[in-house]
Amino acid sequence: MAQILVRNLETDVVEKLKLRARQHGRSLQSEARQILTQSAGMRLSQARKTSRLWQKKLSRRKFPDTTALLRQDRTR
């Protein structure tokens, strides 16, 4: 497994992480690992989910060709 080192964390951030770790019955390292793992996984899965939702919503729509409008706007 890989390792990372996070430098220059504010003291209050570390204290909040320690409190959160105690509340969950984990060590500080275990709590940080859990947060990072969840954050990395959720963002990617949430992005995919959102992307699929918008593709589905927009798949039936017809969009006009806006090339002429863009060219007009650029000549101003």
C-alpha cells in the first residue's frame, strides 16, 4: 500500500480530526484513512452518477446550431 505525508496542517484541524476519531472509536491515522478513502470514492461515483443523469435528461433534446450567433458575437 502507498503512504502519504500531510504537512502544515493547522492545529485546530488536527484537534477536530482527533475528536472525530475518538467519536468513531478509531485512531487518528485510521480516521484520516477512512475520510480520504470515502472522499476519493464518493467524488468519482457522484460525478459518474451526475453525468449519467444529465446525459439521460439531455439525450432527447435537439439543440440549435449556435455557430452563427457565436461568430456575430465575436465581431462586436
